[in-house]
Amino acid sequence: MLKVAVQRSRRVRGPLLTAAGAAGGFWVAHRALIDDSYITLSYARNIALHGTWGLLSDVPSATATSPLWVLLLAAATALTRDALWGLAVAHVAVAAATTAVLEALARRTGLPRWTAPAAVGAVLVNPLLLSVVGMESLLLVALFAAAALAGAAARPVVLGVLAGAAFLTRMDAAPAILALVLCSPAVLRRLHVVVPVAALTAGTWTTWSWFALGTAVPDTFVIKSQQRSWGPWSVVNGWRWFAELYGADAVVAFAPLALAVPALVVAAVRARELLPWLALTLAGVVHVVTLAVLVVPPYHWYYAPAVACSLLGAVAALASLCARAGGGRSRAVRPGRLPAAVALVAVAALLVPALVVDATRALPWRVAPVQTNWASSAAYDEMGRGLRTVLRGERLLTFGEIGHLAYVCDCVVDGFADPALVDDGVRRALREAGPLLGPLLELNYRHRDVSGGPVPLAGRLEVLPTTEPAPAVSWPLDLLPGGGTVHVVPAPAP
């Protein structure tokens, strides 16, 4: 009994410590959330408090890229009655669950007990992962890890549910999920179970969305894919752009991508023990490669799952060099060839630079180390409160960012908030689709209905460069290169 109690205590300790660390990380980042995080928070709040699946409280829309993450945040928001507190709860819970899953995976593959906390710690302190708190990145990584564990444990039903859940977290992760399943030989003979369960899990959402929102695939597919790139920068080379913008901070944030190759090599050499970790690392790589093939802009959260999976794979590879699994069901760990001191130095090399980037900024952060916002959270808070006072319930066409303003004042509109404003993009996608994609898009939009027309607008928000005098009622864009101010341009009189 005592032995069992000790084992249970050890299994609880890791997730609890991770929860504490994740709570600290959330506090560091909570005043510097990126604009797209507020899109997700607005959706979660509107579902929980208004019963509307939309960015606006009274206008349904289909621009939540991650339906599952929105639903989890909405559930947490319903409990806390505040979307930001709901995010805190969900962030901590996902981090703790990831540790529990990785500890189980480490035990199954005969890796030392420190593997999971070191790996999750490296992920949680990475400046890129902290910069995208509020996005679905960590949830996707947790689902990849759980799927790798289910595959190794020969649990086809569980793997199917997790595969469907990962698809609903990011639909562009479908190739990554497939790669992960194919690297799970224990379930390959049970694909006739995995595939239907995954389809049923994903279909619960996509079927409802198809009928209720007029599309099974979020409208962000059209919005983001038609953007393609920002000038010369796409997902393929976007990390270089961030390095030019943010220097050493971005280098530390994106450097773990380079660890994917050695992690995969070690896992391939030791495939008998490390195949689940190889599957997990490969899933992150395939995901970012998929985005590169789709030719989408270099939104920095697109890289986050690959960075996280590379870190997890690298720590597992390091742990395997320190200890090798013994035979039999117990998988007893025996000393490996790499001295523990070397492993300690290597783990420190992953953690210390990230902690330096995190801690050398004023805490809590005012601005994330890696971001593309036009204004800081504080500036958007002030702008949103001012607009709420000026508009008194009316709405404006926004200037390029919408999430934070929508969260504060529920008063701005663009294609993310109004399906009618995406209609031109949908028609363009249907015209340009090839013979294979065209029929699928036609089927996807069969129930689309924007006959009600666009949301009525009282005017628009316009950005003025610093070279022009700012109107009396205006707000600064304190992060826009070159600066600028935002003011309201009323709609012409009828």
C-alpha cells in the first residue's frame, strides 16, 4: 500500500508542479495577448454568455479556426463568468494534462522520470509558446502527445477520438495526424476502428457547422489562404523575418525548430523504444510543412506546435542517451552512455536562454517578445473603451485588427465578424478551385446563406500616418512600424 501511495504521489506531483509553472507563465503573458487570442476569447465569451457562435455577440460567424479550443474556453468561461479567467483555467489544465500524458509515455518507453517535466518546462518557457498564449497551439501539442501514447498502448478507439479532436483543434493538422497514426504500428491493423471513430468525433462539429453556419470548414481557410504571404515572407521563410524584427529574442524562440532533425535521428536509431516520441516529433514537423505547402502568411503561432514538438522530441532523445530501456514488461531503466552531468547541461541550454528572454522584460509583459500586433493591449483597451463611449451600440468597419477591440467594445466589423464580407472571397475560391477541390467547396458551401446582407455600419476606422495631424478624438497605434493614429470616419449621409 505504501509503495502504491508513493507512486500515486509521484504521478500527481509532476502535473501539479506544471500547473504552478503554467499559472506563472500565464501571469507573465496575460497583459500582452496577441490580437488573434482575443478573437478566440470573444468567441468563447459570446458562446458562454450570449449563446452566439460568433465574434460579435449577436452575429453568427464561422471564423473560429479551432472549434475545440473555443468550446473548451467557452466551458471555462461559463464557469468563471470571465473569458480571461477562463483562459487561465484552460491554459493551466492543458499544461498539467500534457505533463501527465508525457510522464505515462516516458514510463512506457523506459525514459527517466525527469523527461516529462523537463520537456514540458522547456515548452512552457519558450518565448514563442508564451507569446501565443490564448491560441490553440498547446492544446494541439497535448493531443499529439496523447495520440502518440494511445498508439503505443494499442488503443485504437482512444486514438480515433484524439485524432478527431486534433482535427477540430486545427484542421490543417490532418496530415500530421495521419503521420502520427502511421508511426503507431500497434494500431495499424486496427485502422478500420481508428478512422471511423476519428470521423465520427470530427463529424459531430463539422455537421452542425455545415448546417448552422453554412460551412463545415471555418471561413479562415478562405481568408488566410488567399492572403498567401506578406510580400516576400511566407511560412517557409517567415522565421527569418521575425529574426530581423526581434533579433536574439526571436532566435531563442525559433531555434528549437533545428532540434527536430537530431531528435528524429536519435528516435529513428532507437525506434524500438522511442517510436512514440518519433511520431510526436514528426507530427510537429509535418504540420509546419503542410502550412508551407498551403503557402500561407507567417503568423507566428503557426510555428508553435512544431517548436513544441521539437523540444519534446529533443528532451526525449537526450533522456534516451542517458538511460536505455530494459527488456520485459517492466522496462527497467539502466544507465546509458551519456553522463547525467552532460544531460543537465543540455537541459539547461534549452531552458536558460528562454528564461532570460522571458525575465528580462518588465513583468508582466506589456508586449510579447514575438508578435505582429498594431498596438499594445493597453492601447487597444483604451481605444475599445473610447469607441464604446462614442458609438453607443453602433458598429464600424475596422482597419486590419479586430480581436481585442471586439472583445472590449463589441463594436467593430470585418470578414472575421460578418460572413457577408467573406462572400467575395468564397466566390473567388469557387472560381479558382480545380477539378478536385471545386466539387468539395461547392458541397461545403451548399448551405451558406448571406441573404440578410452585411452588418449595418456607422462608418469606418481609418489609420492616419504620424505625418498627418491627429483628430481630437483618436487613438495611437503604439506598435505599428512608423507609428500612426486611428480615428472614426462616419458613413456618408444617405
